[in-house]
Amino acid sequence: MEMTNANSLTRESAIQTVHDEVMLNAAYIDGKWMTIEAPATDTADADSYDSNHDSSYDSNSGTIIATTRLCTNTQVEMAVNAASAAYPSWSQTTVSTRASYLNAIAETMEQQFDKLVGLSVLNNGKPIEEAKIDVSDAIACYRYYANLITEQAIWSEVSISESGIRLLKTYAPVGICALIVPWNFPMVTTAWKLAPALAAGCTLLLKPSEVTLLPELMLGNILSYIKLPKGVVNILPGAAEVGAAMTCHPLIDKISFTGSNAVGEKVMSQAAKGIKDISLELGGKSAIVVCADADIDHACDLIIGGIFTNAGQICSATSRLLVHESIAQSLFDTLKVKTESLQIGDGFDTDTQMGPLVSEQQLNQVKKYFDIAAAENLTCLTGGEVLNRQGYFAMPTIYTNVPVTSQLWTEEVFGPVLVSQTFTDHAEAIALANDSQFALAASIVSDDETAAVEMALQIQAGHIWINEQQIILPESGWGGFKQSGIGRELGVDGLSAYQKSKHVLLSH
């Protein structure tokens, strides 16, 4: 999708949007923005309220863009009540009605495309081109589920062996949902959850990450503009305590969470009380396998795209490189040159190819692994340092001949850090790829498509790319095996995650 105005994507215009349109110190509850008041010091809310506010940072400079008060249990209770009140009516709306609202969200996002891109660059730090892809993907997701729900049969007849009776199947929404989304892809992961939930007829509470609130809060304005019935979607800017209050609430029927494994385990434990439905999209330590017959130049482009896009802050980042020993030296020579030529800088600079990390906390996380690499005496091909400049910048980093026992080989760094090993044959490559507690995604680079597909069948991962960048289509299910999570998002599976099948048996 092209920009509507080439001059509108500047830091100044994005900051102006924050001042003019982003609703700070407020939660979107029951169809309207409600001011979040600072709690009295002697209330229970005050005990869990972190200084009554949260700051949004420009990751390019480390300066504060805006501050906002965060929700407390009070707003969670109000939002649950609103969603509960809206559920009987919304769950019985026609699929065409729900589809029309989803299309209206997409159309309004298109109209505000540049503003949403600008806020993403400002608050998340990603380059303009990456932010444009994100907003386009979110729009496509809303449109996809608008089409999918209208194509799904309201009733279908099940083939049975008995005579004299009929068996019909239909689908019902799972109920009231708590959706918790991360900071690395604002608006995108929100669309992955919110679009199918709305399509299915659920009402919901959405907690965006407090790290990237600015683009996420624009959704409330969009929902007001399209006149979505009140209470159907409630947006709660809040910290971990708000997420816990949502997942523990007895009126919540389903939880969908994307984030770290440590928090995912807590969410799963909280969901156990009340036997709530749950979807978890968690960590990854994905492999990219470069076979002996691969085109080296193309392989390097895919390696770079798989680990340095979004500064490596991607759950599916192909952060483990497996390269056939016969081409390893040539590939590493090329990869070093290409990596060191990447333009690192301000996301608003159109020449930037990799922006900063999202926060000081994330920069410190990456620096911790640089220190571990030094302690483990890993061989650094390039990078291995944070940049001595304003903002949260780390160098694109590659380590070679990394032992499979290294913390950098086994743990998710969530930054621009690639570790590598060589292999002698496909069997060894598959074994190395599968030797992980995670199994979210993988990439294969090979001139032999038949052999690559055979490898894909043996690699444990929910999504595999062959000779292609990490394109994620709305039509394709998304999720992993092992500790990468439970359930699927996107595609038909994504809609099924918010539905329960119902069967009706009747006489012929």
C-alpha cells in the first residue's frame, strides 16, 4: 500500500498526531473513552499502580514522547461488565453485520494509514517500510475475516451411518475474551486476535502493551468512528497487573496471549481456574537451513531478513543459522559484507534498514547476551556491541561455530543476534533444527525444491518458508509446537480459536 502523502511521515507529524488524536489517561470502555483517574493513596488500586503513569519513549533518542495513566482493577471490572452486557446481542448478530464492521475497521485504517505508520515508527522504532507492511497486514487481516465469516456455512449436515435421523453442525462464539498483545508488532498481533474474535461473535477486552500504546490506542477512535456497538471491544492500557486481573476474572471465557514463555506459564496457570479456553503464542529459536546447492547471495538476503528485520524482535526470527560445510566460508564472507553494509538509524530516515530496539530494557537484554558471548569465548564475525549513541541501538551481530550448549544457541535473545553452525548432510541439519525447546518456524534455502519440501516435513515447526522471506499471509495458520505455544492464529484455524462447534440431532 502506498503512502497517501509522502510528506506526512515525519517525526514531527507523528508527534502532532499524539497530541491531537491519541487518547492518553483514558481507557476505551463501553463504546467511549473513560478518564483514568489517579487512585487515592489509601485504596487497593494504589498498591498496584506504578507511580500512576507510564511513559512512551522515542526509541531513536530515548526521550519521552508522552505519559499516560494506566488502568487498574477498577477499569477491568467496568470493561468485563460492558463486554458481558454486550455479549447477548453481539453474539446473535448476523455474519453480514459483523463482516461490515470488520470491513469498516479496515477502510478507516486505510484512511489513517500514514498516521498509523508514523505512530508505529515513533513508538516502536521500526523503519518506515517495515511499519507500512505492518499496517497493511493488519488491514488485510480484518478484510480476510470479514470474507471468511460470510463464507462459513451457518448450518452444515454431517454424514452419518444411521437412518431416520439427521445431524446438523453449527458454530457458536466462545464467549467473552481477554486478548493480550505484545509490543513488537503493534496493530498486527491485535488484528490477528481481534478480527477473528469479532467475526466469531465474541465480545472482548484488549490489553495492548504499555510499551507501544500510541498506535494501539488509535483503535478506540476507529471503533467510535464506525459506531461499533458499545461494550463489544474494550481497550485497557495497563501493565502486568491489568493482564492478570483480566485472565483471572470469572466472567472471562477465553484468553489469547502473545508474549514470553515465563508470562505464558503464569497465564496458563491463571486460566486453569474456571477452565478457561486458552491460546498461547510464545517464544521461538527458529532455524534457517542453507543447503549446499543454495544461491549464496540470495541465501544471505534471506538470512538478513530473517534475523535483522524489526531489529530481531520477532518471535519467528531465524536466529540459528545452519549452513552446509561446503559453502560455509563463502557464505560467511558474503554475509559479513552484507551485514556490515546495513544502514542503522532513525526509522523515519528512508535509508534506514534497521532501527533501534524498542526500549532501554530490551537493549539491556541484548547487551546481557553480548556479555555472555564474551564469557563463552564465542567467535564474533561482526557486531557484538551496543552503539555508543542516543537511543536503543545494537549492532547487527553474527557468531560462528557456536556450540549447541551455548546460552545464545538455546535461549531466545529477541534482538539482532545470529548464531551459526555447519552441517554435513540433511539428516544432521534436521537434527540440529529440531534440537530446541521451541518449534515455531523455520526457513530452508535450496535449489532442490523436492528435497527442501522433504526437509520441511521433518523439521518441527508450525510455519516453514522455502527460498522466501518471512511472509505471513492471513490465510495461513500461525503457531508452533513444543514450548512455542498452544493453538493457532490466522487462517481458518484462527477463526476456530474463537468458536465452539454445536451439533443438533433431529428426526429425518
